[in-house]
Amino acid sequence: MSDSGSISRLDKLRALEEWLDWQLRQTRNRVRELEVQERQEQQRRERARAELSWKLQPQRSGGPALLHRGGCAAYTAQMGFINREEALIAMNEPDIEPCLVCNPQTGLG
């Protein structure tokens, strides 16, 4: 039974389909936004950890090994961070010198 003024089942389903498509697009957009935010937050945590750490640059062809702050751009290796106590020990080694760019000793005082 169908009135001339009522909406057919097919039209109702098409309307529902459009609404569900819209809802899915909104959800996917929100997921992408949250993924970006999550990556940015992870990068912030990694930068903060690096800034509170130190790293050792191995000795190169006759030059001394260098101690850097974790976030120093002069030596960009992102692995092998050491803590404050280990950095203090490294500073007392005769064959390890502080980086002249980041001055890692300032964070050890």
C-alpha cells in the first residue's frame, strides 16, 4: 500500500544510504585527524626525551669522541641516548670532549 504522498521504501533506503555515506566520511576524516595528532604527540614526547638525554658520537679519524645533548643537530643519531649520570662519567673521560654547538656540560651542572 502506497499513498501518493508517502515516501517509498526505496527512497527511504537511498536517503539512509546517503546519510550513512556522510557519516562514514566524517568518521574517516576524524580518524585521520586523530592519527595526525597522535603522530605529533609521539614526536613531541621523543623530542622531550631527547632534550633530557645525551648521546655519544663515536671517535672519527683521529678526532675525539663527542658528547652531545640528545637534541643536538650537529649529531643526529636518534639511538643510544644516555642519562645524566652516564653523561657525567663520559665528561670525565680524557678521550671524550663536549660538543661546541650544544654545550652538553651546561645540562650537567
